[in-house]
Amino acid sequence: MSAGGDEGTDGRHRLRTVLRPLFGTPVNAALTVVILWLLVTAIPALLRWGIADAIWFTDDPKDCIQQEGACWAFVGAKARLIIFGRYPYDEHWRPLLAMIIVLAALVLSADWRQWRRRNWGRFLIGLWAVTIAASSMLMAGGIAGLESVEIDRWSGLPLTVMLSVFGIFLALILSVLLALGRQSKLPVIRWLSIAYIELIRGVPLISILFMAALLLPIILPSGFEISKILRAQAAFVMFFAAYMAEVLRGGLQAIPRGQYEAAETIGLTYWEATFKVILPQVFRLSIPSLVNVFIAAFKDTSLVVIISMHDLMGTTNAAISDPAWSGIYIEAYAFTAMVYFIFCGGISWYSQKLERHLKVGRR
Amino acid sequence: MTRADPSSDGKAKAFIRFQGVSKRFGSFKVLKDIHLTIQSGERIIVFGPSGSGKSTLIRCVNGLEDYQDGVITVGGVPVSRALGTVPQIRRKVGMVFQHFNLFPHMTALENCMVGPVARSVTEKEARNRALEFLSRVRMTDHAAKYPNELSGGQQQRVAIARALCLQPQVMLFDEPTSALDPEMVGEVLNVMNELADTGITMICVTHEMSFARRIADRMIFMEGGKILYDEPPEVIFSRRGEGRLVEFFEHVADRGL
């Protein structure tokens, strides 16, 4: 671009650089026209449905059913059902608080400025143990004067958040061991790791969930019962650990041999070298692919519906089955999609920030 | 250096000893029946054509490579993976690599501190030591920088400081300047020169012949896994017209060194 050009030629030049890719060839021009036409017809219709003709507030479902536009009042009426599901209505503050605790722990662990602190890793492991215990107790009740709530009634967004956040956290720990195991010089450990990873990757998540829900109670000795939510959690951890292990393996293989040799020669033991030298570099290399798995894990929690647990997607389906509001469902799905998007978008936004931060010190 | 000259504790004694050492990669013999004795405080230059086993020779000293026959001892202790003596050996042996191998996610200072801290030196002491050696390699101003913010020569100087922070008795250099741009070779050789003056035992694989001539007590010429010459530099340079040395010196001269 000409730096000293006057405004007129500069503006024209900019216009040309915008227009050339859009209309430069007949094919491009045709595509541009078609896409513009689609946008021109679709966007006003969408706006009319979603805003102009929409009903925002009403207590009477009938108002909505006769209307052409969106019925956002439905979302307002059902929001608590969609978010908290079958959890006792008067106790909704408990899952809300549990969720806030989990998300606060997440934000605290995500703050990279703290990572250089001494013993921060140990602190985080403790933090998560406390978080898991505290949020589960808050949800389950039965202590400290809290009314006991059956695990079957845990549902909606808190279930989605807990299953996915705890699942991702535990799976990540397991996946590090699996990835290291797969590289191990000890044949037994290596074979076991490979067998585990390949077996789990070769099976759909649904079948692992089914096995966890149905097969586990049969093979475990009677009297040794694990709640359904724990079984589902275990299934998620097992499944996603295998995928994360493969992602980490890719990162491990990208670390030059010289790094191991340098760590060895300055007297680091295998575990010191692994945790201080190798893994920090592996994680840095693996962030984009790991985040991919995290997002998939977050959304795949919706599969617990098949073992009759109601995560966010399940409660959405429950909400739209209310006969009083029959025929209204797009609005509920739009709302749920937005909630998913906020979470997944947040993960993605954070990972990009983190990647940029870690660029300092990249070879 | 602050530490005492290792040769000053009495008369020079055999510190590193190769006795009939052989090493194979599969069926390929990299080292063939090596006999070699290095005294405490000696400065040894190892040179020879590529593939002659020079790097393997020094990598055997700190157990980065295993060997099949014979025995290597460092300070009287056999270097042996089977006997589990390698960690003990590495307390005495520092190493500098051709490609620096700094840890890219740590600053220069952290690179120097990680080893001592792992050997339960206090953080404060490790920091002081790191700063001392970084100043010795004239990298104080860059202590807070990451390796990718440093030039090759600067990285190699940090790598030397990192090795020295463990206060080794021997320093191994595996072609420390051959991955550097020519204009950076000098700064690294200067640091190594100063190090040589402290009386630390050094074994250095290099093709920098004028550096070798200046610091070496003995020069070892290797070819095909064998030591062909083991002489003081005056002798090596006076015999540069003979035998296998001819070809090598011609080659080095071609590179304008």
C-alpha cells in the first residue's frame, strides 16, 4: 500500500482491494451475488421472527401459540427448569453455588501468572480435591442442615459443568500417565498403555456409558454400589483420557532428544525432567488440540441422556415437553445453544490468550 | 573460578580412564578398544573426521551412551548403567552440547537454577550461583531473557554457565561452536579460554585448531573409532604433513580456519 498517497487514491485503493476478491472473476461474482441474496432474504426474516414479532413477556402460553414470532417468554418461564432440571425448586441456590465454586476454581487454575509460584501444582491438586468434595456435598446435602437430595435429581447445567470440568481435570491427569506410559522403556507399562488407549479409542462413548451404567453394577460385588453419576463420570474420564493421551503423545514426540539429554546431564531424575522440562513444553505444543478435546468433552456430556440422566440438553428436552406450551421448542434450543456457546467460546477464547502468552519462550 | 584448582591437591593423578572400551551401534563399531588416561586438570582436544567416534567417546564419559566392552572410570568410579553409578558420575561431569539444548520455557537464569535446585541447593544459593556464573560468561544483562530471545553464541554461553552451576570437576564440550554463525564463534571460545585458565579438567571435541593449539595439553586424533594420535599440540602441528593428519588438516584449511 502506498504510504504517502492522498486520501482519495488511498480510499479507492482500499475499495479495490475489498472488491477484487469478491467480484474478480465471473465465478466469484456469481457466488457473491447468490450469498448476498441469501443474506438479504434470510436476515430480515430472522430479525422479524426473533425480535419484531417476538413475544418477550407473557404468563399465558396461548398468547404465544397464536403468534408468528419467537416466544422468548417461554424461555423466561422455563429457564430455571432448563438450568436446574429436576433439582428441588427451593434448593436451586445449592447447585448455583456449587457451579460458582467450580467455575471459581477453574478461573483460579487458569491464571497463568500464578503458575510460576512454588508448589502451585500441589496447591491446585488440593484446591480441586476440595472443590470436588465441597460442590458434591452441597449438591447432595444431608449434612450441615442441608436437605438431602437424591443424585438422580441432579440435572441441568450444574450436571453438565460438573461432569465435564471434573471429567476433563481427572482425564488430563490420567492422560499424562498414559502418554508417558506409552513412551516407557518398560514393556509391560508400554503395552498396557497402548492396549488401553487403542481399546478405548476403538469404542464409541455411548457404549462406554452403557457399560458403566449397566454392566458395572452387575460385575461389581453386591453391596458395593457406586452411584450412577460416579459411573458416568468414570466413563467420561476413561474415554477422554485416551484421546488426550494421544494428543500429548504427539507433543512428547515433538520434544528433541537434546532436551532429555540436557535434563539428564544436569542431574534431573526421570520425574524431575518430566515435570520441569518435558511436560511444560508438551502442554504448550498441545494446547490447540487439547482444547479441541475439552470442547468435545463439554458437549458430549449431553450423551448421559441415554443412561437417563438429565444434563442441560436433557432438561431442555424436558422443558419443551410441557403440553401447555406445545409447539414451542426452537426458542428453548436457541437458549441452550447460547449457553453451550458461552462455555465453549470461553474455553476457546482462553486458549487463544494462553497460546499468545506462552509464545514468549518458544523456540 | 572461585573453586580450587583441582590439580593443586597434590600431584596430578589419573581422573578419567578408558580401559579397552568398545561400543557398537548394532553391528557398527563406533569405538574400538579405546585406552585413554586423563589427569585431573588436563585439557584435552578431540578431533577427527565426522563419524570417527569423537562425540560418542565423550558421551560415554557421563553415561549418555552405554558401552559394551572394557571399563571407563571417573574419579575411580566405573561409569555403568548396570551398576547405577551414572547419577553419581554426573555430579562430577558437566556437559555442553552442539545445539545448546537450553530449556526454551525457562529464562537464562532459570536454566541455570533448575539443576542445583533439583540437587537440593536452596533457591537463594542457586540464584546467587547462577548469577555468578552468568556474569562469568558475560550474560548478566540477559539473565531474564528466554533462549529464543538470545543469539546462538549467547545461548551457548548460558549453556556453559548452566553446566558450571553444578560445580563439576570435568567439563565435556561436544562441538560447542559448530552450530554457530562464524561471527559468534569467538565469544564462545573466549569464555572457554577463560575456563581453561581456571585449571578445570576439559575434554573438548572441536575443529577450532587455533583454539586447540592455545589451550590443549594433549590433542587426540580419532578415525574409525580408534585413537590414531595422542600428542601435545606442538607435536600434532609439527606432524600435520604425515599420515591421516594430512587429509584432515587440508580439509580444515579449506574452511579457512
